[in-house]
Amino acid sequence: MSGRATNSVPTVLADDEPLAIDELAYLLKEFPEIEIVGTARNGLEAVERIEHLEPDLVFLDVQMPGLDGLGVINKLREGRAPMPAIVLCTAFDQYALEAFKLEALDYLLKPVERDRLALTIERVRRTMIETEPAPSAAPPAAPRPAKLLLRSGGRNLIVDAADIVYATIEEGLITVVTTTLTGQSNYKTIEELQSSLDPATFWRVHRSYLVNINRIREVVPWFKSSYQLRMDDRKQSEIPVSRVQTKRLRAMFKL
């Protein structure tokens, strides 16, 4: 997809009603940052499309034959591919609580209204496109030492930000991996954690991952011209880089 616009978000639409897909695709034409790369007509097809196309964003109907939207999310979590951001779409509001338990980016009621969709795209912009300025290869000019409290083994430990290798969020819990230990942070979102750290050092490479660029050990080519970052923690963890952030990765390391 070399013709992709700068900072566009590859997106899949999944709904068993063709008219609903057509209407949503029509509304999304107003937002140039959204690039529709595929559609699916049922849950099983949605899983196949998402695993094959590896989009960064999916608009997912909740009620579909074969496998419903919540089942699609659970099936994707069993796979190896990076989890895309999910916007659940439904005519019923009783799924809202379950949606946010599953960390859906947003929840849209049908029929989707243009103004409400614009709020969703603004959220996409904030969490997936807009990033801090690209870090310089040169060391930052003597920032104040930052400390972070982590819960580990029943203890509250204070660690230096420079020792953080990466942080990730799953089911609302932020796990921070340092050079010597793994613990949980009291921050509620990756955005909150990121705002407390040096933006020249910590990079949101994926909606679920924040990495210390000084702790990147290796850039590993992955599927379909994408990359993973092998970090220098004890397990040499491999962190996915979203397609939106691949351009910055290439520029940073002259790939």
C-alpha cells in the first residue's frame, strides 16, 4: 500500500448489513486520515480480513452471524497479530459497558450520525496519529530525573524513568517493564503515563505500547513491510509498531 497518504489509518469495516457498510464508508470519506482497506460481512470473515490486512482500526458491528463483534475481539486476542483499535457499532446500547471492558476505542449507536462520528475520528487522531515531536538521535539536554512508582510482589517500588524499557496496557491494567523488574503502574491510561515522561525518550509505537527509544535493541522486519522492536529487557520482548508509526520508525533509523 505504497500509495497510502501520510498518517492515514488503514481501516476495516465489518457489518452483516451491506447498507450499513455503504453508509459508514460514505461518511468516512469526509475524513482523509481514514483509509478503508477492506470490509467483512460476518464475524468469521472479519477475523480473516483483520488477520490478513492487519489494519490499525476496525469499525465492528456487535450483532453478526457466525461470530458476534465481541467474539471477534476475543478471537483476535488469541492470535499473533497486533490488536487493532476497535470502534463497536450497534443499534443497541446495552453493550456499552462490555465494549469498554474490552477497551474499545469508542462505541457508536446506529444509525451513525456524522457529528458523532467526527468525535470518534478525533479520538483516533489523538490516540493513533498525533504524536509528540520525533525524538532526536542526540541525547536530551539533562532532563530532571523522573521517578515512577510500581507495584511488584506486594511492594511499592520507586524506579528511575531511564530504567523503564516499555509499558503496555491490557484490560485496563498498565504493566511497566524495567531493566530489573516488572510491575504495575497506578496510571489508568497509557496517555496519562506518557504525559508524565520525557517525550523525547518515550514513544507511543502502538496504541497499547509505550517504549523507551534508548532501550530498543533491534528493529525486526515483520509481516507485510511492518516491524517489531526487540527491547533490551531480560526477555528481549518484541513490541509491534503500528502502521501509522512505521513512517516515523523509518525516519528515525534511516530504514
